[in-house]
Amino acid sequence: MKNYAIHWKSNVTGTTGTGTKRFEKKDAERLATELNQSYPDIDHEAVSPASPAAELAGVQPSRTASS
């Protein structure tokens, strides 16, 4: 199921964001690894975003280690 997105944080400005495109877990982890190699000033990781209700309650998205 495609429910993972790429979350990123700039090491220069501290700006963060989460992409809107969804991926399979394996594909998201691979893409995060590739993006980290191509853009060393930005940390990317595959995340499974929380449901909108959980986000309103302040629950953090679950994160996976990308290797």
C-alpha cells in the first residue's frame, strides 16, 4: 500500500516539509537515500504520515530508518 511520503529538513534554514506523493515503504526508503546523497544539506526520510485526526491531536508520524 502506498502510504509513505518523504519528509525533509534543511540543515541550512531549518525549514521542514513532507511531500504529498505516496510510495510503497521500500520505494520511499530508497528515494530518501538517493535524495540524501544528491542533496547533502537536506535530510530526507521515509515517513508514514499520521491520520488527520492524529495530527490534530498532536501525535507525531511514525518514522522509519532509511539505510
